[in-house]
Amino acid sequence: MADKTSGVRVLVGTRKGAFILASDGKREKWDVSGPHFAGWEMYHIKGSPADPNRLYASQSSGWFGQLIQRSNDGGKTWEPVDNKFVYDGVPGTHQWYDGKPHPWEFKRVWHLEPSLNDPDTVYAGVEDAAIFRSTDAGKSWQELAGLRCHSSGNRWQPGAGGMCLHTILLDPSSPGRMYVAISAAGAFRTQDSGQTWKPINQGLRSIYIPDPNAEIGHCVHRIAMHRSRPNVLFMQKHWDVMRSDDGGDLWHDVSGNLPGEAVSHPQEDGTTKNFDAKGFGFVIDVHAHEPETIYVVPIKSDSQHFPPEGKLRVFRSRTGGNEWEPLTKGLPQRDCYVNVLRDAMAVDSLDKCGVYFGTTGGQVYASADAGDSWAPIVRDLPAVLSVEVQTLS
């Protein structure tokens, strides 16, 4: 039975503004608020686990630049806060698409991750890839420069969408430990609150770089974990779904029976090598109460960003990977050519875990039964960039 005393708030960032979708614990009827910041790209909106009324939003525009917004009343009103993201010291260079050195340049904030226990502390993942922290509710930002200044930093190279730090995971059992993911450098871990970082990419296979087993250079699309098992990580990569049971020290493929296709790639010796690639996509998330239940949304390929066969399917594994089932009830199964971007899936923590995702076609789908059936909350939003969920008591 749904929890009638609780509620859910879904925070949606789109190409043309932000929307807040609210429902009670039954999740049958939704109130839609928005667009907030109409006309702006809203890369990410997220609420504080320590104070559900504290929200942070990344507002971006090719004309007017980057702005961080803050709400203290659950999104009813907003105020702009500081936007000075300045790299620490002399930024130096990283590799550009052509392999040549390129200056580090701040472009936008891709991801905001509020502290688990302090509503005034929030982390920001930015492009060009770096991590910043604010301890005064966004009034000022300081770079945790140990990441960008890692010995491999000058060899980081952008992926097709830029060189963005798009994922930040905070370990609830160890306050000093964080995981981040960067396109297209890979995944990194810190044990000391961001002073030092270790690349955690062993076991990843990337067919488009000269050394497919390199320490860095892997195009990680998203990582996820269950808060009860912070050593177990799941990754959606540029081809392949991966799993680590030791905090990222070693990864193994759990793509199993996900849809895929043969990929051909020219080798340095002039030959062509074929790879059986599976599970290309951007999002991955974990059931709120079942740490071995994970969700992905495969798309056809890295050049064709739409569902295979035009069928929008969420795939669920109840075994932590390898064995996957398509979830299709309520989802379009013909002529569907939308994409689901890396920050556009989230789960709630009600008794029967709700799962939510948004598409580039402007639909936000919700499942109140852990994915067994789906229904659109809204259909005609601008292209969805991010979806986050708050479970409210």
C-alpha cells in the first residue's frame, strides 16, 4: 500500500527551464510548477538531504553564461547566488580533441551534489572538468584542486559532449570518501575529502583509445551506488554496463543480455577489429531498497542516440547485472526516437520504490511499482536534461 503520509517532489531540468512535479504518497495525481527560469538551460537541480526545502539549480545560457540559483522553500521562490568558479592557481592545459594542449576554461556547472548532513555545503561538477565546494550555501566556491592537478590531468581529453565532471557520489559511511566521473577521463575516488584522488578505471575496456586498458581516457557516462553498500558501484559506460565490488579498484562487465551490436574499429596496424558491444546508454540507477536491483535505458549506439528498434525500454536487473529484463508496460513500443540523458533518472524511497526518467522528447515517465508499469507525468516539456527526486515525510 502506498504511503499516504509521505509525498514526492520531482525536480526536472530542461533545455528551456525548470519544472517541479509534486504528488502525495500514492503518486497518482501530480501538480506541475514551472517553467522556472523560462528559456534557460537547466543542467541540474537537486535538493539537500539535510533540508528538503533547500534546493540548488544550475542555470546556463550560451548568451548569458552560468548562474547558480538557490531556494529555501522547496522551489516556490529562488535567489541567485555566487557564480565565481575560478580554478586554483595557474590552470595549465589539458589535451584537446586533436591531442594538442588546450587551456583549462570554465564553461558551465553540470552537476550539483548537496552534502548529506549540511544544507549549506554543496559540491559542483563543472566543465572543463573540476570539482568545487561551497560551505556557505553557494555564496562562494573553492576548487578541490587535487583532482584537476592529478598527474594525469594534463592528458584528460573531452568527449563528444565536452570535458564535464557529471557525477558526484558521497559515501554516507565515510565522510571523506567521494567518487566522481568525468567524460572522457574516467572515474576517480578520494578518501580525504578531495585533497588527493586516485583513478579507478582498472578493468574498463574502451575500444576508441590507443590503449584500451589505459589508466585514464575512458568515457564514463554515469556511476551509481546504493547508500547501504558504498563499496559496490555500477557504471554506465560508452558501451558496456560495469560493476565494481571494491570501491572502483576493479571493474567487470555485467552487460549480459542487454541489446547491442557489433562495432568495428580500425587498428594502428591498418586492420579492423570487431567488438561485441552491448548496453550503450547514459543513465543507470539503483532501487532504493534492493541494492542488487539496477536500471538502465539502452539506446542504439554512440552515433544513433535513440532506443533500439524504436522501442523505449527500461531494462532491470535484480541480480546486480548480467541478467536483464525489459520493462515496457506503458512505454511506447514503436516509432520512439528519444534519448535519455545521463542525469535524467532517479528513484524515490517510498515503501514501493518509485522510478522516474525524462526524455529529450519532453516526457517524464514514472513507475510507482519499481518499474513493472509506467505512466507519463507530463508529455510536452522541453528536452529533459536532468531528473532528481525528493521523498518528503
